Amino acid sequence: MTSITDPQQGSFRLSMLINDTRYRSYTFQAIAFVVLALCIGFVVNNLFTNLAAQGLDISFDFLGVPAGYDINQRLIEYTSQSTNLRATMVGILNTLLVAVLACATATVFGVLAGVLRLSNNWLVSKLMAFYVEIFRNIPVLIWILIIYGIMTISLPGARPYLGENPDREMLFGMFAFTNRGVNAPAPVFDPLGWVVLAIFVLSVVGMFLYRRYAKQLLYKTGRLLPMGWPSVLIVFVPAILAFFVLGQPITLDIPDTMANRFNIKGGFQIGAPLIAIWFALSIYTGAFIAENVRAGIQAVSKGQTEAAAALGIRPGRIMSLVVLPQALRVIIPPLISNYLNITKNSSLAILVGYADVTATLGGITLNQTGRAIECVLLLMLFYLVISLLISGLINIYNNAIKLKER
């Protein structure tokens, strides 16, 4: 009877790349890498050869040319004389804006619907089941058009706010809802206002640290610290005190209906296209997240809930302290796919006139410059990078909460 043993140490020979198990896997990987590189090189060379034969070339000089078109919804300064690169940056920021907003609200909708679908209340559970089955089985494109149509048809124009109807007033004197979107007050920061904002951000971080400490103390000693009112105090009290101590350095630019007879001035406007794509992606993807949450909760042994109830823990705390932390290990992996789908489905915003990166770079800029290959390559690169970043960040969190084995 023979046995396989590791090769004896000795001088290196080329035959060891195949015969020696220590080097064989690296050899095959190197060969596969070389073959893949040659294939990619062949495809790229063939592309450039065919382009050269037709008198075309790959050039990104068009990014420095004035764009020549306006963009209504924007987060940074932009005019029609700005470059195509600037227009692309506006589109990228608009895409990230709707992706972040939709991911946040879809998570809230999904968690609430997933938890309530398991409620003992028959009516509540059936309503959540109705929401899930209706919204996830109708294409998101239809929901975008439905919400956009409801906003543009049911809401009034801006003119009733501009003097045609004296009885129509803005909500709380600050919010105007029109078929163009929602006009809301915009914060105006003095130099010290950024200090108040920084204190608020630090307070939010402090709130999370406090809640983390309270949970660790509960798990270690069984001592339960209050969560609700301390969190509120930590978040708001330091910022409010700083706001008054520094002389109220943050003011509001309230929308003005008297400054212009054709449109509402002042404040900021959340356009109807942004609202439509935001809420459509949220309610559509939230239905999928709800099923992930339901599956994660049901994956937790019922004995965990019964043991927590036997200790006298209230149902709400059982869900937040016992069930959901264990369910996250099941919820997080499919949640990554849902976030990626939101980011990629945001490209449908072009149908309602929202200027995301697909509408700017892949639409107007492409048609004006004729640089289809360059624009598509840049679009592919953007979506690839942002998708990898989202996947990487969520995977880091997933590794942090997974079971640690000895």
C-alpha cells in the first residue's frame, strides 16, 4: 500500500510546475490568465483595427466641449455652457441621489412590511401580503409612469399659488405641491452654520455608539438601558444648543409666491420626475425586501422568541434584540442584490425626464457628439464601479455580523 507524501525539498526544476502539487495550481492559473489576456487583446486589437478601417478613432476630447443643453434637477452649479464632463458629473450625482434615497426608503418599507406580514393581526398580515404580491409582480416601469401621471394630473399647476386663487396657501406657509414637484424651504448656512451641522453629524454618530454600548451591556450583564429618549436627546440637544449659542447661523430660504408671476421662487424644488422614480423604486424593491425580511425572521428558531418571552421581554424588544440580529445573516446577502437592482433600475428615469447619467451621458451627449462607443464605455464603467462599491460595503457589514466560529 502506497501513500502520497509531499515532495522532498531540493533544487527547483521546471518539471515541478506540473508534477509538484505545490506549484501546479499556480501554473494553471498563470496559463488561464495569459490565455484570457490574449483573448482580450485580440478583441481590443480587432476593435481598433475595424474602427481605423472606417476612419474612426477612440477619443474622449468631447468631454471638454460645451454641452449646450440645460439640466433642471442638479446638485452642483451647471449652465448650458458647461462642459460635457460637467454635465456627466451632474448626471452621476443625480443617479447617486435617487439610488441613495430609494435604497433608504425601500429598506424602511421592506422591513416594516416583512415584520407586519408575520403579525398575528389577520387584517394587517393580509394587507402586507397584498402589498407584496401587487407591487413586486408589476414591472417597475409601470409604477414609474403611474406615480408620475398621478402627480402631473392630480396636483395643480404653479399659477394658483401665484395669485390666481387667493384661498390657496402653501402648507404651513412653506411647502407648495404642484404638478412640477414640491417646493420646500432650503437651509442657508452662515460660516458658523457648518459647525452646527458638524455637531449634528457627530451627535448622530454618538447616538449609534450609545445604542451599541447599551446592547453590549445588555448581552453581557442583562442590564437594560433605555434606548428611545436618550437617543433623541443625544441627536438633537447638542445641535440645538449650538444653534442658539452661535447666534442661529442657519436660516431658511422659504419659497416665495410673490417674487415671480410665472413660477415659485426661493427654496428648493424636488421635481416630479425625481419623486416618481424615487417612490416607484422604493415601493417596488421594498416588496422584494419584505420577502427577504420575512424569510430571515422565519429562519430564526421559534424557541428563541419563546425563551425571550419567558424572560419577560416585551414583543418589540424581542424583535429588535433577539430576532432581527439573527435574521440579518439571512437578510443581508439578497439585500445586496436589491440595492444593486435599485441603482441599475434608476436608468429608467430617462422616461420621465429625470436627468440621470443615462439621460445626460448616454442620451443627449451621445446624440450630440456621436461618440457612442466612448459614452457607452463610460456608462458601463460607472455602473460597474458603483455596483462593486455597494457590493463591497454591504459584504463588509455582512462579514461583521456573521457567526464567528472557533
